[in-house]
Amino acid sequence: MLRSFLPIALGISLVWATSCQSSSNVDRLLINARIYTVDSLFSVCEAIAIRDGKIIATGTTAELQSKYKADTVEDMQGRTIVPGFNDAHAHFVQYGLGLREANLVGTQSWEEVLNKLAGFFANRKTGWVIGRGWDQNDWTNKEFPNKKELDALYPDRPALLVRIDGHAAIANQHALDLAKIVPGDTITGGKFVVESDQLTGLLIDNAVDRVARFIPAPTETEYETALLQAQANCLAVGLTSITDCGLSHTHIEKLKGLQSNEKLQLRLNVMLSDDPDNYRYAEKNGKLITDRLRVQSFKVYGDGALGSRGACLLQPYHDKPDQSGFLLSHPAHFDSVARWAFEHEWQLCTHAIGDSGNRVILNTYGKYLPKRNDLRWRIEHAQVVNPYDRVLFRQFKVIPSVQPTHATSDMYWAEKRLGPERIQHAYAYQPLLEQNGWMPLGTDFPVEDISPMKTFYSATVRKDAMGWPEKGFLPEYALSREQALRGMTLWAAKGSFEEKSKGSLEKGKWADFIVLNQDLMQVPESSILSTTILSTYIQGRPVYRRK
């Protein structure tokens, strides 16, 4: 079992320094390590000196021991150290609150989904029935389910089961009635699916929100408990920084409170969601920039997801010729948001998956972005980009923010969706990286697994855990190990304008780093996923030790 804040059990010795040749005092000195600094030269060193939470020096063990007197010396005995992982695209708060819901990830059928619900809610007799993580693409019957069985099981309780990508859900009749949804209702950027003049319960994209808004908010105690458990899980996988993509401003004060009392130690970059109240909040309060919390950007949804056929494509879906997906807002809305962000000097980050969705957003950005800008407007996901549009990332200096595990999760069915020609310019991470020379990487958890190690593996190997496919999925688009580590550390920090304070282990930066059980940069590809986080440090202090 993994636990935070426990004494180290690695065989790494702690030695209290009693004699050094230098009068320079530091709080902590780590020696005899293999440290990937991720600086401009991708330098490797042996030792780090830390004072007041920041790196004072790096170098050889002999150099730093002769120069510094440390309160604590840690002999790392050859262990590998890398900068703390920075998830450039995740949903931290949603993940934490989701720990209170039924986990439907990995279910192999609609029947298994219903069985998991029954078990999870066996002792929860009242309130909403909520679950997340099902994916019909993993089932033998790959059609979307119907609410009939859900109605029979929970006739007197509202139920909402969200698909793995968050872009589709099944609601029972009780939940639909609460939302006053009836056959024939329409919504911009979404769909209430009807068959034989009856609601099936299937909700696509914006339609999900019509039901989800009726779910009661958690209490303050529930909120804190959920986020602290989420933090413990993040620290255990080596995450020290996270970008939370799309929160209401109401979360900001809660996060500030948890950080001010040192309960929440993770560094968070929060994107505000695309909502009028949030724009008013931003105009009134301006940007928030502290050592642990940054609010300086907006997250906008351009289109849906491939898995639910909501991603907006230039040509119809290969397996559904009558569908092309759709934009989640009118293009005029994207234009108005871009104008606001440019005029108020906020970073704009837009979810775009389909080739049409990416083209619309790139051209909208280009209308406002000046040449040689450093505004770092981002496109989140950039999964299917027409080759003719790739150059627009370079032309407008738009940053693709990608999540490599999407490629290895989707590879089993992506070609069926896109066809043999269009799949060739999907999940094209190497060509996208080449546009600007850097690219932040994330997980998109809880859509994907929380583990950054899976991000690294998917980015570099592009296979599943069983080694399939033999040559990798579109292997020509794989990243090198150095590129992947940069994307998970320094480039992720650059994606939130924080590259001068974190992301690499250099003098003057925060001492946020992790200790690994093996050299991630050297082990065979088949061993990457067995890499274990032995300890996690934030500001030079251990916040997680593997028991």
C-alpha cells in the first residue's frame, strides 16, 4: 500500500552533516544520485543543494559536499531523480469529486456497468446514482446503451452515468424529468437522442450539462476530503504540478483556502471555464499568480470527442457516413472569446479534436494573434489535424497541448472512425512538436489513467501494456524519451508561463522532484511501466514516501 508522509523505506540513508569545509548553510543536500536536470543541455549531475525550498546548486557529490553545510544529507545510493511531473492537462477537482462515484472504467458490457452500480450503491439508498468511465467501444456490442434497465433498477432515484471522455452520458427517466427534457428538445452543441419518438437516455456533449446541473454540490467537508485524497493519489505517481482544465471561479477560493493552511501542497494552474460569470470574475479580479496557484487562462470547448462521434470532422465519420460531429458553440462565440482574451491579455486554451474543429479554432486564433507573439494560446488535444493546417500552429505560435495516452486508448477503433487515409494524420505528436519546438504533455485524467508513467510510455513507445501493436501505433509520430520528459516537466511549466520557476532542476528554481526505482531514460521499453515513484518532494521537502 502506498502512503504519503511516511518514513523512507528505500535503503537511502539520512546522514546529519557535522563537518564541511564551507560556511554556506543549506537545508538539504542530496548526493550520489543520477539527476536528469532537464536544463537546456539535458545535463546529468550527482548532487543538489536546497535552501528555502529552492535549488542553490547542482554538481558532483564532491563539489557540493565541500561547499555546503547541510542540516540534512540524503545519500541516494545511485537512485534516479527527475523534476516533478507536471500534468499539463487534467481535471484535478473533477477527479477528486469523482472518487465518491461508481468507477465504471474497464467495464466490458452494459450488464457489467449495471452490476457495478448495484454493488457500489448497495448501502447508499438515497440520492443520485452517479458513475463514470464506461466506454461502449470496449464492449462486444459497441452500440450506445439504452436507459430501460436503468429505469427499472432506479425508478425513484435520478441516475447519470458519464462516458469515459465526459462527452456523453446515459440518464434515467427520473433524471430527465428533473431536467424537464422531453422528446424533440434540441440544444446547441449537443443532442438528446431519440428512437421511436422516445428518449433513449443518451446525452451527447452539451446535453449532458442539462442533467448534471441538478446534481447537488458537495459539502465543504466532502470537498476537502475528496481533494486531499486526490492529492495523495497524485503525489504517489510523482505529480507535483497540475493544470486543471476548466473550473468555475467558485472553486478558486476553496483551493486558496486549502493551500493557505498547507493542506493542499500541489501547484495548480487553473483554467476558468467558458461561462459569463467567470469572465465577469476575471474582469473584476484580474489574474491570480502565486507560487502554488495560478489563474490566468480560459478553457473553451470547440467540439466533442471521437469516441462519442462528437468531434467535428471535415468529412463524415467512416463508420457513420451520416454524421460529421459538431462544434459545441457557434463560430461567432469562439470569435468573441478570442477577442476578449486578446484584449484582456489572458491565455486562451481550446479543446479541439476533429480536423474541422482544429481548423476553425486555429483560424479564429489567427485573426487576433500578432506575428512573433508569446501569448501561448493553446489547442488542447489536437488529435486530428489536417496536414495543411499544421503550419498554422507555427504561423500563429499556437501551442498544441496533447495527451499521449489518448492515442493508445483510441488505437483499437480510431481507424474505424476516421478511415485509412485520415488516421494517417491523427495523433501526430512529432510533427506538432516540430511546429514551435516544444509541446506540453498531460494525461487528461480522469478521462485517462492518472499515471504520468503511462503518458511517457505512450508518447515514446505507442503500444499498450501487452506490447501491441508490435511496431507501435503510427510509430513515426512517437516522441523521443528526452522530448517526452521535457513535455512532462519543463514544457508543461512553459505552457503555464512558469518555466523560470519550475520544470527543471536548476539554480533558483523550486526543488520539486521525484526519486525513481530505475533510470527511466535507459531501461528497455518493456520496463518503462514498471518504473516506481519512491519519493516525491515539493520545495525540497518529502511529501510522499513509498512504504
